[in-house]
Amino acid sequence: WCIMSSCSSSDGEGQVSVRRVRSSSARRISKDRGGGAGAGGHYLATSDEDGSVNGSPKISRQRRRRQHHVRTNSFVYPLVDQARTSGIAVYQHSVDMARNTISEIDLPASSWCGFFACAMLAVTLGEVVKVNNAQPTPYMDEVFHVRQAQHYCGGNWSVWDNKITTLPGLYVLSSGIAHFFSYVSSKHPESSYWCSVEKLRFINLVMSVAIFLVMYMIFRKLSRRLKDEPGLGIQPIHRTCCMMNSLVLTCFPLLYFYNLLYYTDVGSVLFVLASYSCSIRNCHKRSAVLGAIAVTFRQTNIIWVGFTAGTVVIRDIEFRGIFTDRDDFMSQFAIAFQAILRNFKRYLKLLTPYIIVILGFAGFILYNKGIVVGDRSAHVAVLHFPQFLYFLLFLFFFSAPHMVQRLRYSHLTVLRYCFRPVHVALFFASALLAVACFRYEHPYLLSDNRHYTFYVWRRILNRTPATMYFLLPVCFYTFLNMVALLSTVHSKFFTLLYFLCCAAQTVPQGLLEFRYFILPYILYRLHVPQHSWVVLFLELCQYTLINLLTVKVFLNKTFEWPDVGEMNPNPQRFMW
């Protein structure tokens, strides 16, 4: 309801109109008594000690009893009628909202899109069972996450593991779910049963289904704003195509893999996307609340709260139509800045919920003396500019069908957007400087051979000192297409804001970790929906093949460490 219901554009809150009515008895009493007392027309008679009513002479006991009955009815009946009317209005609003949501989703049982979705859910359930059978105990970081969630399920709210570096949003949510099921279940009333490893992993699977629905709502809302640019391969897409885009993106390999384990990534993605979905429906208070919850899953999500707030202003400025096609970027920037100054109070009121969240997070940083909680030694902020180049390579690999399709439009893209010698020289000069002077090798990257990044770094990115330089043209081609698509589908301000947030998300991270790229990739893909069924099918095949291979390797390709501790018992497994 928080995500799918629509809100008014003025205050950002959904309104339920409830009409106040008066009962027939109240109207009759008001008429008999000359209008009664109060603005509502309800008459409340009062009796004196000698039996008189409102100063009138003493009356009989029967009449006094009848007047007492009238007084009670005049007070109770209007409240009952108002409660009934309010309940009917709320019920009708809920029914209309559900009907609109179902009609918008439009997923008939016979459609092959629905078949793919059900098939993927069945396969995922099977993979969850296999993972739980092969690895019934917590693995790697699950050791800390599961143990902390079980502390909260047992009511030990003062216990905290210093190895955990994120806020306790996932554990509080899991504890709440466990206590709810222990309350409604007569067979297993103890909360510890609902906080086992299998149950906690299943929470992420349920959240992945919610991610699919939220992605669909975002695709539907954003697809209505697409410009028809057949020369660049861009055109509005149908709701069935939105459904397929959501299904494909839900199968994104890194997101899919962590659906099977108890990590913070799935919940982080869910609440960030839910916050953004509310924002594009002008539900800004709900969006800010969901953004605050997202921050409790991962502190860096405050960047995407700022991104959501920035898109609010950008959409409003674009809606006003103050730009012309002849204005260049600097002219548009000056016009937008003047518009913000003229409507400063209005934008301040519009962004107040997001500002509260950002200021609250700033207060947390001052109180905590940093962003990271727990062990900070391995999570020190650095200027790791090649991280952005790694993200471009990451996006090129996982959107390979899109990039191959873009080859037919590359000449238009280059001529229209980026074939300016100054821009090309600036990109390559910055990239060369970043690789030469700001490359950083984290100790975890060099020592932990259970992650795929260990092998990507050793065998591809750092195979020779010159390997990364040869990959710069691929980075440039990816960056070129991203700028072209985002600037065409949306606006240059949105494109600039997106890249700034991507840099803020990736550059301060010293560790090369593919999980840091999940949200930047998903948000890019949400704003560039694919209308070609061939490309979508190829992308789905690519994701499915990668998912099957990574899960199979995780289950079957185990190895032993000679020196293991309590936190890393053998066997060891490969994972993202």
C-alpha cells in the first residue's frame, strides 16, 4: 500500500475523503430542540439536581427516563454513524486501490510472461532448498548476521557484534517477523524457531518477490515519460514489456545469488527502490520514511536518498517547461538555478522529509564519529577513482545484449552527444590519471580467494600493469552509451545527478566488491527500459546461465583451507 497507492502532488500524502453525517435521531433532536447545541447539530440535554432539565420545571420519572434515552442516543448514534461511514470510505478506498493495482499489473494466468515469472519462482525455491541442504550453517558474513538476528529474536537488544559494520535494520525486521509468527502460531510459539538459518534466508526470498513488484511499478511509471526516438532505438513500451523488464532485472545475477543467503543487500535494494517508487508518485513523506529504513540496512543508501530528493526537483523543473531546444547545458543550468531561487520556499517544503532524513544521518555521523559502525579498520574511506571504471566494465558485461544492440546506433550517438575532441581528451586523461595514481589494492581483495573478485582482479584487471589501460576504450564506449541514453530518455540534469551519485557510491570504497555496484546498475537499467523482445530474451538467457553456474559452483565446487578459525569452518565455497 505504501508503494503502490497514489498521493496528491501538493503535500505528498494520500487522502481518504470521509463525509461527516448526522444520524436521524440527532437531526430529530436538533429539530425538536431548536437546533441543539454545537456546530454538529447534536443536542445534549442536561438535568439539574431537582429533576429539571435545562432549567425547566420538575418532570415525571417516565419522561426523565425517556429524555435520558434520547440524550444517550444523541451522543452514541452520531459516533457510530461516523465510525461506520469512515470504515466504509476506507474500505472503498482500499478496494479501488487494489482494483487499480491489479488492473495495472495485468498478469493473466495464460500469458507467457506469467509463466516465466512462476517458473523462475519455482526454480528459485528449488535453489533455496539445495543451498539449505548443502550449507545448513551460516557461511562467511552470514555468521555475524544470523547470530545478531538471533540475539534480537531472543530479546537481547543490548548485544552487538563489533564485526558488523552496518546498522541493524535487517535484524530488527527479521526479529519483528519472527515475533509475529511466534504470536500467531500455536504449534511453534517460540521466536527462536522462526529465527533459524533457513527461516532467515527465506526472508530475503520474500523480499525478492517484493522487489519484482516494485520494479514493475517503477517501469510502468517511467515508461509513460519516454520520448519516441526511433533513430536511437528508444520508444515507449507496453505494460507486458514492463513486466518482462522487471522479471529480467529481478534475475540480475548478484541480486539473485544473495536471495539465497542472509545478507543485507536484498533488503537494501528493496527499500531504496520502494522509496524511489513513492517519490515518482509524489508520496514524499512515505518515500523519506522508506529511505530512512534503507539507510538502516546500509549506510551508503543515504546517497540514494539524496538522489531521490534531487529527482523531485528535476521533475518539477522539467514539468514547468522552462527550457527550449536551443538552450545548451550551461544556459539550462542558469535557468534552473533561477527557478529554484524563485521557488525556494516551495522546494524547501517539498524536500523537507528528505532533509530531515539527511540531517538525522549527519547527526548519526557526528555521534558515531564516522559512517561505519563496529570494525572500521577494513572500511576506511579512500579516493579510489578506478572504482568508477570498474563499474563501467561491470555494466558493460552484464548489459552485453544492450551494448551489442547499441552498435547500430553508435554513429548517431557519437555525432549527437560525445564526438567533441575536448570531451574525449578529458575522459581519457582523467581515466589515465586515475589508473596511474589512484589504484588501490585492499588486503581482503588479495587474500580471500572465495570471492570471484579475487580471480577477476588477478587474471583480468591486474594481469599485467598495462591491462587496465587497454580496457579504457571499453569504459569509454560504455560511458558514451550511458550518457546518450540517459540524456535522451530523461534530461542532462538527471544524467549528471546519476553519475555524481554513482561516483559517491563507488569512489570512496577501497575494496573492489561487486555488491557495491548492484544499486547503480539497477537504477540505470530501470531508467533505460528495453523494448526489444529479442534483447530481453538474450538478457534473460545470459542472467539465467550465470545464475545456474554460480549456484552450481557454490554447491559443488568446495575446497579446504589449511588454517581455519571458528568463523570460517571448512568446506569453503565460491561466491560473488
